[in-house]
Amino acid sequence: MEKIDILLATYNGKNYLKELLDSILNQTYENIRIIACDDCSTDDTMSILKDYEKKDSRVIAYKNEKNLGSTKTFEYLLTKVESKYFMFADQDDVWNKDKVELTYNKLIDENADLVFTDLEVVDVNLNTINKSFNKLKGYDYKIKKYINDGYELGRLYNTVTGCTILTKKEWIDKVTPFPNNKNILHDYWIGLVVSLKGKIAYLDVSTIKYRQHQNNQVGTSKYIDKFKDFNTVRNYLIDLRVQNLNTFLSYDNIFTKEQTEFNKKALQYYLMIKNKKYCNFKDLNIFNKIYKNEKLSFYLGFFFLLNFPIIIKPLYKLRSILKK
């Protein structure tokens, strides 16, 4: 039985941390090691980690000298990996008892470089909100259709949730350092790189209780609900694509020549439409190539939002009024 390192970044997580640690330490797959790093919490998080470190030799706790954020903290934790395999954990979740065993078996059976799974969405008291996070977000369609096509799977948005990942130590040098892009978190980048350069597999089982609360860094709420003004939403979505494509182009070694050329064309398309206030009829073929593999509702929504804001803007305003 191979030892598996589980990387845990914490910050002010005292409310749920014990539940997470207990759920990991009580896994059916026992040969694990929790490597935790606290990001300068101001509550009792570090004390909890130290208590568990004393009680169980499988827990090791570190602390950042200054607040780095989750992505940089996970990057630091990767330097501490010693085992052949490693996983990620979030401080407020609860793992199903067989999470590690099921994920490890899937990786071995598929001879994969990375495995990720579905999640059960729960409230603060662990009551089920939705049995499938990926169906709730609409990712299941993309995952099942393009699991063997990394470019399509992760080019537009992340479908690989970090707290479900199991992957191999040999990939650490290939995925670090992480890009300096706040939109591309560690799980997005790792999932993208491994899917482009290796083999990933998906376990269509919820192996974790993904707790939703007001302090979630990444939750289930839609970004469109964060903004009241249509122009702000549209600019945010365009800027996000521009930033991500610029990142992809700065790491063009992970893409094929053809993919890089398409990334350039996609970037020029987004830069062009940002200045279109009413209608756009230019480079619609590029839009189609970007979004053609999405669900029809997703395709049409972005088609009109990006190219015909004159149609969507009043509808968005009406939606905001009805929600009041």
C-alpha cells in the first residue's frame, strides 16, 4: 500500500477543521500523511493543527511567516511532498470514509496521472443541498464528453475540483510555479497541465461533502449574481478570458502549435468585442470555435451576451428588478 500525502492549506478554519481532520484520519486507506500549512490564521486553527500533530504521527503542521493566499500556500506544500502520490484538502469539507481508497483504485485501474471525482454539496450542518456538484454547475456534460481531450476540458473554465484530486509527485515540477493569475487557482492549472500532457480519469462518484458557507473561497454561487450592472458583468467575463488566454500564451510550451495559434485568435476576438456596445458581426466563426462544444444554453447565452449586448442588457435589468 503506497503512502499518500494529503496537502491541507488552512486559514481561520477553526469551525470545521476538526471534522475534516477526523474524516481524513479515519479513512479506509490508512497509509496517509496530512501535511498542513496555516496561512497566518488569527483564530485557533494553528492550535488545532498542533493538537492533532501531537495525537497522530500522520499529521505534520507548518505555518507561513506571512499571509500568502491559498494558491501560494499549496505551492509551498508541494515542496513537502515525499510520497509517490498526493491529494489536496480544503479545511471546511468532510471526506467520505472511502474517498482515498476509491480514488487510488481508480488511478491504478486506469493507469492515469490524475483522478478527480464529483462532490456532494452540503450546508453548514452537512445537510445535502445537491448530490452532485458537477451536475449542479453543468460540468458533468463537459467532463464525460471531453475527459480525453484536455484542451476542450479545461480551456474555458476549470472542471477539476482541487479537493477531489489524486495525482503523482512526478508532475510537481511540470505544474510549478503556478501562474501569477488570480483566476487560475492551483487545481485549475494542475488539471489543465496534466490533461494536456498526461492522462486524467474521472470517478463519477461524490467522495466528499463540499460545505457551503459565507466564507467559502470558491462556492456554488454564480459569478453573474455578484454584479448588479450588466456592463460590469460583461466586462468581467471578457477580462477573465483575456487574462487567462494571456497566461496560456505565456506558457505556450504546454499547448500544441495549433492550440497556441487558436489561443491567439481567441484573445484577439475578446479584445475586439469588449468595445462593441450594441452588436458585433465580426469573427463569429472564432466565437463558434471557442464555444461550439458547450451545451446549447451556454452557447446561446454567451453568443448574445458577447455579440449582441443590446438584446441582453434590458433582459438582465429586468431580471435584477424581479429578484428584488
